[in-house]
Amino acid sequence: MKLRHRDDVTEYERKNLFYLLTISALYTLGLSMSNIFVNIFLWRQSHDIELLAVYNICIYLTQLFIFIIAGKWVKRFDRVIILRVGIILISLFFIGLLSLGSHALSVYMLLGAVLGAGYGFYLLAFSVLTFEVTEPHTRDYFNSTMGTLQSIAWMIGPLFAGYLITVLSGYKGYITIFFLSFVLFILAVITSIFLERRRTSGQYIIRRALQERKENPNWYRLVNAHFLQGMRDGVFLFAVGLWVFMITDRELTIGIYNFIYAGGSLLVYQLLNRWLKPSKRKTFILIGSVALYGAVVWIIYANTAIDLYLYGLIIGLSFPLFFAPFMSISYDVIGKARNARDYRVEYVVFKEIVLNFGRVISLVLFWIGLQFFPETQWLRYSLLIFGLGYLFAMLQIRKID
């Protein structure tokens, strides 16, 4: 049922859900046009996977640091302002890329740190706002709708960006898409002006979330699940796109691959918008996690563009089955945690800290593996090893009451 037809959703809730979804769509479109291609941009200059691993470690390590130190700011100040700070920092990252061009390789660690800081502020504020704007009866709708919009963005962004890079000579295509991403992030900042300002009172006590882990079995299992999610995401968020490019050596192939992936996701998110109910969440998560790991076995033997496109379709159909219900369960567990009204910021911050800690650990292990195995061989091994993350996360989620 569409949100405007529901009697249990107020006009105030509709407005904030609309603006938050719009911000998410603009942010995702900007990110989808450029995020994968930043890694390829650096790869073309260096041909060094170890350098890319360190660059991504800088992103997630800085993001983790921001979550640790900025949680207090999110509780003390307006979350919308923190959201804007994140988007502005991401915009500065792209200004840096536009200014440096082919010289970006000389400061890749600094660029990774700036981008990680931007991600940290944005995701921290967005996660808290999502918890505050949604209610148990609107979370499945919000997550499914957000997934739909993100899928559309991932269909349009990489395909358009890959086409531009292909038709424009040299680095002109890269510079163009980085500029367009910058514009989209500015539009997201402008949209944030219309969100209701939100503040919380009371002290920031992050140890409350840590203590809850010892006393609340559901929170303990959820935290474990997010750590395992991060263990997979840390490597997969950059390695798969790089693997696609290494096999085909064409940016347009990456665009087509993402178009197919996002198209499959769009279809499933539309179906979930109708079918996803609290009673079915764990079943969908089980199906999604098993299918996602089955796809890993396929891609490690891929050697043609068709193989990669089929992989994109499989994970596009499978990922929403895992992610949408998992996010709904995550926020429900937080909502039922002890004193969630007073400590909701602490719970969300701790969840994000654990998620990014998992990402950092997986990337550090990936970097260590590069010291002992040939690059291509270790890419295959790492996809098989870290791909287990969602399966183990699913086992934790199924134990949540």
C-alpha cells in the first residue's frame, strides 16, 4: 500500500520520509556515478591492488574514527547539520579529485581519509534520522522504497559514467563524472534544509550500548551480525568492481554490469514493498544469504563479460532479500532495547562502529594476504573467504527473537 493511502502515517511522518528518501536518492546517484570509478581511476595510474587496499583502509578507518568521536556531536547538535557536514566533506573530496586529476595518486591516503570522514558524518546522521523518522509499521516500506530508489540510481549512474569515460578521451570522462557527482551532493545538501530539525537531550553514554550487549541477547546477536556484514562488505565493496574491470579492461562493462545488478534489485525491492512482512523477514534473509554466496562461486571462475553480467543479475536479485529485512530487524531491536528513547543515538552509533570495524578488519586481512599470494589468486581466495560473512550473519539473525 502506498504511504499516502495509509491512515496510520501522519502528514508530518510522510513529509520527513519523503525528504529523507530524496536525500538518499541524490546521495546514491552521486556515489553510483563515481565511487567504483575512483578505484579504477587510481588503478589505471598505479596498477597496484595493494595501493587500492590501503586507500580503502583509509576510508573505513577514518569512518570508524568519526563514528567513535562524532556520536556525541550527533546527540548534542542537530542531526541534519551533521548530515550536511558529511555531504560537504564528500563534495570536497571530489573537488580534490577535480583539482589534482592525474596527480591524485600522490595523496591517495589523504583523499581516502577525507572521503571516509564524509561517509562517517553522513551515514551516522542518516542512520539516526532513519531510526527517528521511521516507526515499526513504516520501516519495511521505507527500506523497500529506499532500496528501489537506490537501485534506479545504480542502474543510471554507473552506465552513464561508463559511457562518458568510454567516449571522452584521456581523463576527461573521469573529471566529468566527478563534477556531476559533486553537483548531486550539493543538491542533497539543499534538500536537507527541508528536513525537520531534531535534537536529543541528556548525556552521551556509549558504554550503555556496550553494556546492553552483555544483558540483551538480541542486541548481542545483532551486533555480531553487523560485524560479519562488515567483514564481507569491506572487501566486496571495492574488489568486485576491480575484478570486473581486470577481466574486461572496459569501464563501460562496469556500467552494464551495475545496470543489470541494479535492475534485478529494483524488481525485487518492488516485490518486497508488497510482500515483506515481519513474519517473513528471516525467510527472505536465509534465501538471500545462500544465493549471495552461491554467486561468489560463480564469479571466481568468470572470464567473460557474459559471466560477469550473470553474476550481477544473481546478486541483484539476492541482495535485497537479505538487506531490506535485515535493516528492519536491526532498527526494531534498537527500538526494543533498554531505554532506547534516551540512548537511541548510542545504539545506532555502536552498531555503525561495529560494522565499520568489520570492514577495516577484512581490508587489513586482505592487505596481509597480498603479501603472501599473487594478486589474482588472492582476489579469488578473498572473495570465497569473506563472502561467508552474510551466511554467518544470517545464522546470528535467525536467533533473534
